[in-house]
Amino acid sequence: MGRRSYSGEKRRKELMRKAKRDAKLERKQQSRADGETGTGPPIDWDAQVGGDGTPPESPDEQAESEPR
């Protein structure tokens, strides 16, 4: 009794992986062509968290402004 060759099975699996990869790539290219930039709701830039924009004082500046 000889050893069974799995090369045909390996080849089929490899071709299936390649076909799946190519299909995914094609879907991505199609969505780009349709103008989809991403998923999710649009970003409200005015509602972003940020504060007043002034950086806090450094420890050196705080030490100079404190009375001794």
C-alpha cells in the first residue's frame, strides 16, 4: 500500500484561496470606483473635543509666578 498524494487537494485549496483573494480585491476596487470613502457616520468636525487651545503652563513658569 503506497502513500496517498495530497498535491491535488493542496492545489484546489490554493486555487480557492486565490479566487477568494481576487474577489475581495475586486470588491474593494468596485467600492472605490463607486465613490465610497469609508464606512460609518460622517464626522462632525465642529463637535470635536479639544479645549481652548492654550497649552498649560510648564512647571518652570508656575514656579516663577508663585510668590515666595
